Amino acid sequence: MQEIVASFYDLGMLSKSQIGFIKSLHQKKYRKENGLFIVEGMKTLMEFFSSKYQIQSIYYLPQYQSLLPKLPSNIKLFEVNNAELEKISTLQAPQGILALIAIPANEEVDPENLKHSFSLVLDGVQDPGNMGTIIRTADWFGFKHIICSANTVEVFNPKTAQATMGSLARVQVSYVNLTEYLPRVNVPLYAAMLDGESIFKVNWQQEGLIVLGNEGKGISDEVAELVTRRITIPRVGAAESLNVSISAAIICAEVSRNLYK
Amino acid sequence: MQEIVASFYDLGMLSKSQIGFIKSLHQKKYRKENGLFIVEGMKTLMEFFSSKYQIQSIYYLPQYQSLLPKLPSNIKLFEVNNAELEKISTLQAPQGILALIAIPANEEVDPENLKHSFSLVLDGVQDPGNMGTIIRTADWFGFKHIICSANTVEVFNPKTAQATMGSLARVQVSYVNLTEYLPRVNVPLYAAMLDGESIFKVNWQQEGLIVLGNEGKGISDEVAELVTRRITIPRVGAAESLNVSISAAIICAEVSRNLYK
């Protein structure tokens, strides 16, 4: 990142059309059309500032100006007031600063890069909060890649981006056709299902993909056919199922325990 | 549960005051005032029907009538239409059936009953979804009790009750003054903190309480002073923290792995 103090300041009010434009990015259709998504909060934004993501513009309350790091000069800075921030924010309680960030091109991960490590595969996860929490957890355990089916929730949804708490800046999320992609990846394909081997007894070794399915329907039939190892989190009590972000976390932890024991 | 077919049917429209009353229960103040909370969805309600919870009334779309089990005759049944259900529901997509259930008295768990098992302690958890997910996870792993500080989110919040997916019917949640209560419990007091022993190396033995703190502030100073064993989920990657429901799940799984290995 170039260390040039941003040279463009606009201290006036935002125009109606600026506000309308930012609000349009709350919707997937306009995020796609404009190639931009919204991230809020200084702590989370700091993670994006020091990443390969391209920041397009930043909107902040006056008291946040002194907290901004040195930023490339092409980033547009706008001081806003509370009323303006409330209009453009996706949050019930806006966090003082909001940025528009360029949506990077969706890049397929070279299957070779998935060897000698563990990655997650999401097959139709729908809840933005679950998706965001999974990315944050993957980042905690050092998982670098999350491969998603085309029908998995959009990662640039504000609720998802926010729930990652900045981890989206580090974990690479890509969308692929799983039935075409997975057969090209030459590592064990694990999937969390109800009739598998206990995750506490699996011989994890050093690499694998772990598939997690849709909140209601689980893993799709097409993907289930490709799975080489069905795994299960042993149940002691009576709950019928676990939340998908919880299952992901328990499996990530168990993999991590085995890798670093 | 008595096996008498419910004798009271009201096939007419709900009155304005009935709708107003149920909507008032979306708010904590009126739940407390009336001693009732809302649960929605047939699958979740089935868990409450077969529990010690007292159902007060049920509101359902016509097609759900045949799915209802035999219920005690004192439960009031109301057939409603879509428009009525949308008005009284707490959900964006109502699930066809909604019940009002009596809020049970808050009972302190006898400290003796916490011996020879593991239980969770929530010290100021604020997010209703996190709270609900923690209850669901605790139920999966057979944890029977969750002890909460007075400032922990209300468990009868619709978002919490719904996120438990029925597990609230089985796990006992009680609110206490933790600084008075915890010293009376004679089992090891673990707490998830950033500077503790790896959860993968703890000698868990057969009993304990596991404290989880507030989403932003962690565990309160007063409770931290009582903790006998600080534990940590080892981090491999770069995320700054884990969501509290994720931390709870990873610790529950690790305790379970040790108890049943």
C-alpha cells in the first residue's frame, strides 16, 4: 500500500444521489452491477486496509478522521454527519465509519493449492450470519480457502461481511460448480452427515476438504455422491441437529487439534 | 400430559385486542407483565408439547390442525388466516403455527445438582441468536443446565427461543447473581479467556462449570476473580476472536470427547 496521505476531502453533505447509490448497495443486484460492497466499523476496516482488497471510498463521522491510517490517494474520503451515516449504514447501530470496497473477481482456486492443508466447502449455506461466522472461525484455525457452491449465500452480503469481523480480508472465498470442481481435487473429501464416523475417531492425516450443507436440507445428493468420508459429531443429548456454523467450528477445532498436537 | 382432545375451538377471526395482546408479547416488558412467551413452528412446538412447559394457546393455519397432537383441554386453539398469522408472528416468514407458553418461575439450581456433570455459565451474553444457539448446542452434548448472570439476554426473547430449535424445552436456564452463586458450587470453574491453558491439554475429569463472557467485553472482573482454571481455544490463524456461541460449542465438544472417549 502506498503511504500517501489521501488528497481528496469532501467536507460537504452527501448528495441525494450519493446516498441513494450507497443504499442501493444494500441489495445484491446493485452490488453485482457496481462491483462494490459495504464494510463498516473501524476495527473491521483496518483488516481490509491492510489486505489486497481495493477500497473505493470511506464515509466517517468527524471524530474518526484522526483514527484513519495513511491511505492511497485514490481512495475518496467523505466526512458525514450522524443523519447521513444512519441513511447509508446497513447496521441498526452504525459504527462511525463505512467503506465501499471493490468486489474482487471470483477466482477458482487451483486444486493443487488445496493439498497439504484443510479447507471448507459450503454446499448451499443460506444464512448470511452463518456464512460470516464460518469465515471468522476458519480464519481463527488458519484455514485459507472456502469453496462454495453457486447457490451458497453471497459473501459480500453486508450481514456476512460484517459477521466475519474482518476475517473476509484474509480467507479466500470462491464460488464454483462443486460437481465439476470437487472431482479435480485430489484430497480426501469429508462431509458432516448424520450417519458418519465420529469426528473424534477419524484419522485426519494432513489434508482434506470438509463439506457442510444447507441449514435445512443438508448436503445435496450430487455432492454427497462425491464424498469419500462421512463424519459425524457424536450426540450425547437430545437436540435434533446443530447449527451449521457450530458444526463447522467443532470440526475445524478437531482438525486443528490433530494437526498441532 | 392428559390425553383429552382440546374442547375449545374458535374458528372466527382474531379480535383486534387479541392481535394487540400477542404483538405486545414481542416485547420483554409485556412478556414479563403477562408471564407468556411466543414459540413458532410445528417442529419446535412438538418439543414443548412433550415437556413440562404449560401451553396457554395455539394459533394455526387450517392445514396445521391435523398435525396437532392430542393436547390438554385447557389449551385454547385458534384457527387463523395468513394475514392474522403475519400480524402476530415474530418471524419474517411465519411457520404456520404459533403458541403462547407460560414463562416458568426462575428457579435457582441446587449447587449439588451441578456435581458429576458439566454445565455452562453465561456472564452477560447479549445477542439473542448466540444465546439460542448455545442452548441448542448444550442440548446436543447433553448439558442439562445453563446458569446466567442477571444481565444476560432474556431467554424468552423470541429470537432466542426460536434459535434453540426446541432445545429450550429440555435445557434448564436460570438467572442468578453469579458472584453470590458461584462460590457455593463446589466444582472446578473454567473460563474461556485469551491467556489460559489449551482446551486440548486440560485434564477435564468428570465435572465443572464453563464460563463464557459478553460478546464485546468478555468475562466481568468479579466473575474472573472466582475462576479457578483459565482455558483457551488455541489459535492457528489470524482472527482476533471467536463468536461466543462458537467458543461454547468447541469447548462443549472437547469436554464431551473427554467424557465419552
